[in-house]
Amino acid sequence: MPRNTLNRQLNMVQDEILLLGSMVEQATLAAVGTLKSRNLREAKLVFEQDQIINEKRFAIENAILILMATQQPMARDLRTLAALLEVNTELERIGDYAKGIAKVTLRMGGAEVNLPMMEIDQMAELAVGMLHRALSAFIEENANVALAIPKEDDLIDALFNTAYSKILHEMVANPATIDSVNLALWVIHNLERMADRVSNICERTVFIATGELFEMDGMDEEDLNV
Amino acid sequence: MEDMNQSTKYAIETRGLNIFYGDFQAVKDISLQFERNRITAIIGPSGCGKSTVLRAFNRMNDFVPSAHATGEVLYHDQNIYDPSVDAVQLRRLIGMVFQKPNPFPKSIYDNVAWGAKMNGFRGNTDDLVEETLRQAALWDEVKDNLKKSALALSGGQQQRLCIARALAVRPEIILMDEPCSALDPIATLKIEDLMRELSQNYTIIIVTHNMQQAARASDYTSFFTMDTDRSGIMVEYNETSLIFTKPKDQRTEDYITGRFG
Amino acid sequence: MKATDNFSFSLDQGIQSPEKGFHNRRHQRARLAQAAFRLTTLLAVIFLATLLITVLNKSMGYVVLENKVDPFSLSDRPISDLNNTELAQILRENLRKNRVRTLERAGFLEDQPRSTLVQLVNTEIIQPEVVESYNLFPSLINRSKIMADAAVSYPTARVEFRFWLNGAFLTNSMASQPELAGVRSALLGSLQLILITILTAFPIGVGAAIYLEEYASHKSRINRLIQTNIDNLAGVPSIVYGILGLALFVRALHPLTSGALFGVEGQNGRTILSAGLTMALLILPLLIINAQEAIRSVPISLRQASFGLGATRWQTVWHHVLPGAMPGILTGTILAISRAIGETAPLIVVGASTFITSDPAGPFSSFTALPIQIYNWTTRPQPAFQHIAAAAILVLLISLLSLNAVAILLRNRFTKRV
């Protein structure tokens, strides 16, 4: 079986993607944690560490471009590299969402706010879990697992709706804290988007395996805003 | 009406083509349609019979004493292996460019003009030479020394001269048998550009073992491989863009990703 | 992987061979081979030089000439200074009446060219005779001894340095006296013979080669038989061709080769034509094999290019294969002609005359040829004939080289035509 060089370098890039994935997972959980603990120092750390995620993303992108130029992959190899490029971007975006949540903690500061923390926690747990499994499936090129994951998005959507109405109620009940509570909308929005991005990763997994490209979850931002 | 469209759509078509060298079956049951004014690439590992099939189209296999073919190669609704077909006339209509540039040891001018003269060309030879050299994107490089020996040209120029020479007899189809395998990358790209230009007026069938070349230069790609008894078989035929991004057959996939064998 | 590990050398040992003994033996053998090849070349050069030196040695040197009649008893002045009247006078006085009458049949002696008269006086009255001749090397080394010996043995004779290959030798015909004999008719005979040989053998040979290479199927049994026969014929001794020529051209095709069919009377079949055709037969296998080789060396790719343009087989052969093969074919022709011009045995069998004083008048005349003449002279006992034989060998060599030069020029023209 020739093409050992391509295989080895492909594996290295995949490892890097997994590493980036776990960095993003950590950042998300940490960001949600700071929202609960209101540890501003921690939040600042999460906010700043997004820079590392960005740098890693550029490094991976560069490695993929070099592989494409030097190894001239075809068919499945080409699809894998194209998908890696896409997933790389998705992970960086998820990193940005984590950064956004840390920013919300920083904005709120010490303000006493009543947040739907239970729903937010659950959303974060679920989203991170989906991301983790989606990445595993992606590396294993397991289309069956990848096809199942986006369905879990419904749970997150339900939690989102609950949290959303709770936040609206809070706004009406305590107009004094409306500025801070309003920020919580960002948080749940970020978490919900995160799940969408996970769906995109799953789409890429199916693309590698079958060569087919299609949108997996019908719901997107526009639907929500209506 | 439907039938007529069907028959004129393809420049050449094979139906159940088998070619034998003595007892050995070189290719087995090839059925392929080649679209008019398109570039079709035939790729596959060494010994899969892709050149053999190409040479069947202008009956160059006739010169191999042990070779014979069964099945049909349809050209203008006629089987070219029919006894009534004049192979010499056929070769004028279906030109060929070979693996190694093989200009005649004559001047550039004579190289282009010779084939036309042999086929009874009666017009203005100077115009013909200029026109075909222009078509082959060689005119600007050689117009000042047409009397120079063709062997003094570079490999890439020689190959373009061979293409011009083939064009000078006004063929409909141009067969190219690994035309760039002896050329450097820049010369190769020039030939590929030229093929693209020519495909507006000619049907081009190219055999290549350079997959990148097939990917870059062709509209359609056909993948050949060897059977268990080492006969060549056609595995997959599709638009080039599909063959190289999502081939249907695992054997094609293995070959084009470099994981063959 | 395993195979490379078994090699005893590796890159980090650099150019130092790990096994000194092996290395030395290898280079020793290489040097030995080189020395052997150099030796063989040297031997070949020595043989050739010996041949040339022997011929040159015999072809010039001192001769002792004795006149039957002292020129100064005929006239006070040297013969070459006399005018026509005086020369005619001398001839009338010293020759028999019958001879004078024969000479005057064409006109009075006085009216004939002076050079003719001088020659007549020389050959018929003075009659210088070579009584002693020397080779080149003794002539150079023992000059004084030769002079002294000559003065003692032949007091009336004079000694002169002679090039046996001189103008008279080329323009004189055969004669029974070595001083008067020349190669004119033999040279002309050889040239006409070769002309007929080339004109016959070249087209037939090239034609046969084209057929065998380009048209004949290599699988056909008959064609393979023909091919084998041609290969074997090239090794048949030339005398066998002579016998064939005798039976076929001299006897069986007598009306044709004697010219009887074309109205030439009084000839038998032993003509230049018979000999030329026999020679053609002799070199035909050589020519065919060589032309086949030359045709085969024309790249297949050229033929394919030609066929690919819709050319017929004949167009391909005529425009590409033949021009491409021509230099090789001509080289083979040179070799074949070199062989033909030097062949003696078949000519003897076919019946070349050894004593002919007239020039060959065309394909239907009897003839002699240079090798025949040389063969004839070398068998004579008189030493002077050995010298003219050497001179004739030089003529043969020179004409051979000239023919080759022409062929080489032709070949270069073909090669440069690209």
C-alpha cells in the first residue's frame, strides 16, 4: 500500500484537529463555569486563551494546504483534507462562542442576576458532548454515528426555548437588571449555535465517507428570529 | 429522430470490443462512447490495455501480426473493422500523436506539409503550414526558420509539431498516446492548453498514466484496470470532475488515490 | 530490503573498498583486458603496414638497363632531340622492309606524330632491356654496391631509379615484356565489371531487403526459408559462385551474355556481362543482409508517424524508411564492392582472359581485370614481373579507395539531407 507519507501526515493533521477540539471543549466548559462562579479572573483567562485557539487553527490550515500542494490528494484523500479544512474553521468558531460567553461574564461583573443556570449548564454539557462524539466520528469517518448526532439538536433547542422564556420573564420581573439579563440571551444563543456547528462537522463526516454534501438540520438562526 | 441524435452525438463508440494478441486477450468487452468535441482521458495501470484500445480506433494494431479484434468500433455509424473500410483513409480521419515526439527528419515545413501532400492536398501549402502551425500554437516560435530541421526543436516543440502534422491532414478525431510522458512540466502544460483549444473543433482521446494530467485536461475520464486473467477491462467512465472527487468504484478510488495494488 | 543488506559496502565507508583484495583483482582484470585489446589493435596495424611496405618495396627501385643498340651509334644527338625526317631515316635504315611497310600503311613515317616515332625507335631498334632490378630498400641502402656490380657485370648498361607505377604503366596494355606491360585494359575491365555489378546488385538487393523487412510476414514459413538461405549464401566460397556463373551466365544464358541477341557477333559467353552478373550474385547476399539491417534500424516511431497520417505502406517506405536507411545501405554497398573488386577466383572460372591487349569495348567483350592481371604476373618467373605486379596491386588499392571515397561522399550527402 503506497502513499505512506500522505497517510502519516494526514494522521498528524487529524491529531491536531482532535487537540484543537479538546481545547475548544475545555474553553466552553470553563466559560460556562465562570458564568456560574463569577470568577472574573478565570473569565479573563478564557477570553485571552482564545488567541491560542486561533493560532492553532492557522497552523492546521497551513499544514493542510502544504499537504494538498505536495501530495496532490485525490478522491477520498481530497475530500478528507477539504473536510479537515472546514472542521478546522468550525472549531475555531466554536472557540469564539466560548470566548463570547467569557465576555458576558466579564460584562456582568459582580452584578446580582437571576439566570436560568440549570438550562445553560445542560445546554453546555450537551453541546460539548455532541462535539466530542462528532469529532470522534469524524476522525473514524463513521457516517452512521455522524448521521445520528444532529438529531440531539432538538434537545438543545428545547432547552434554548425554556431558557429564553425564563430570561424574558426575568426581564419583565426585574427591569433593574435588564442590562445584565439581556446578556444571558447571548450565552444561550452561542450554545445553540455551537450545536449547529457540530451538525456541520457531522455533515463533513458523511461527505468524506460518501462524497455527498447536504444540510442535516433544517433549523437555523433565521427560523428562530421569526 | 431520437436515434439520429444518438448516433451523431458520439464521435466514436465501441460496443463489446475485445482485442487479442494471439491467444492472449488484451482487453475484454469494452463499451464506451466518446463525446464529440470533448477530451476524453483513458487512465489505468500499466498493462491494462488502454493504449491497445486507443490504437484500435485508427487500426494501428493492424501492424501487430498477431493482433485481432472482435466486437464493434463505430465511427460514422460504420464498424471500422468491417472489411470494406480502408484503414489508410481511416487513419487520415483519426489522427494520432505518439508517446515520444517523432517528427520526420525533415524541415519543420516539410513535416507539416508531407502528410497533406500524401493525402492529395492540392491547395496552397504555405497557407496550410501556417494555419496548422498556428492551430498548434507553434507558429510564433518557428515562423522565421521553417526550413530548419524539426529535430533541432525542443521536445515540447517537437510534440506540438507532431500535433500540427496530424492537424494538417484535417482529421476529425485526434488520438494521443501519453503525449507528454517525455516532456518537462511546462511543455506538458502547454500541450494541455493546446488540447483545450483544439477540443473546440476536434474530438480528442488521450491515454495517460499521469492522473493529474487527466484531471487537469480532460472532460471525461475512463478508468481501465486488469482482470484476474490480466485482460484489460473498463471499470468506470464518467465526467472527470466526478471521477477525481467521488469515484463510484472502489478500484477507481484505490487507483486515483495512489493506493492501487 | 534483505538484498541490499547483503552487500558488503555501505555509504559511510566512502570510496574505500572494504575488501582490498577484491578491489585489486577487479582492477587488475580491467587493466589486463585493456592491454589485450591494445595488443590486438597493434597486431592488426603491424600486418597492414607489412603488407603496404612489401608492396611499396617491390614497386620501385634501381634497374640496370642494357640497350640492344647503342643510341649514339644511330645519331650524334640524343634521340629525343631529333626531328621527324631524321627519325624516319633511322627507322628505315634499321628495320626490316616488311615492318616499315606495315608501319607506313597509315601514312608516311614522316607524317606520323613525333612521339610515336620516338617510341618506335625506342621499342623496335634500341630495345632497352632490364637485365637486373632491385627492390626499394636494397636500392636505398646498397646504392654504391649496386652501381659497382652493374659496372662490372654489364659494362655497357646504365643504372636508373624506376617507379614501376608510372604513366606508361597506366596507359600501356598488356605486353609480354615487363617493361612495356601496363594495366590499362585490366583497369578498364575492372571498372566496367564493377559498374555492371553495382547496377545489377544494388536495385535487386535493396528491393529484396525492402520486401523481406517491410512486406513479408515473418511468420510465413517460405519467407523464413528465404531468409535463412540468404544468410547462408553470404558464407558460400566465391569459387562456387564462379561455377554458378559459368553454368548460368556463360553457358545457359549464352545468347544474352555473348550479345548474340543484340546482334553482336563472334563472342562466346565469357564476357564482362557474365562476370559482372556473377559478381552481382556473389555480393547480393551481403547487400541484402546489410540493407535489411539498415532498414531495421530506421525507428519504428517514424513508420508509425507516417501510417498515423494516413500514408500507405509504399509512401512510408519511399519517403521515410529508404532515406533513413540509405547511409547504412551505402556503407554495406561499399563493403560489397570492396569484396567484388578484389575477387579473382570466380573471374578465372567464368573465363577472364589473362592476355588481352585491347580495351574492353562494352559489356559483350572479353576482358581482363586487375586481380587477374596481378595473379598472372606473380606467377611469372622473371623478376621484373614481380615489380609490375606490385605496381598493379597499388593501382587496385587506389581504385578501391577512390570507389569507397565516392560512396562515402554519397552517404554523407544522404546523412546531411535532414
